[in-house]
Amino acid sequence: MDEWLNLIATGGAFGLGAAGTAESHGHPGVRFVQVSAASATTVHLARPSHPTPPRTEDFRAAVREVVSS
């Protein structure tokens, strides 16, 4: 997240993030603008098939819980 925001702050990129990004990852060189007319989008969770880190399944379950809410 910090690398992405630093890249944006230096003019190397722009991005679209979740509504809470400004509160959780504020950056002095980045201006956060609310986009209210954006349509919903599909987000995919990708992971390597082998080997996976020890808590991969816990993370997948947490993502599913958040997405299904």
C-alpha cells in the first residue's frame, strides 16, 4: 500500500481504492476524491496452487465473508 501511494504521490500512477483507504492509509502527497457514480465491479482473489502460506485458507474465508455481506 505504501509503495502504491508513494508512486501516486510522485505522479507515477493514479489509482482507485476502497472508500476507507483515505482514513486507513492517508498520505500527505495524495488527494483522495470520492467517486460516487462508479458501478460495482468484480474482484478476483488469486493465489498460487502450491505451496500456499499457512493461513491462506483463513484469509480466503475472511474474504468470502466480507464479499458476501
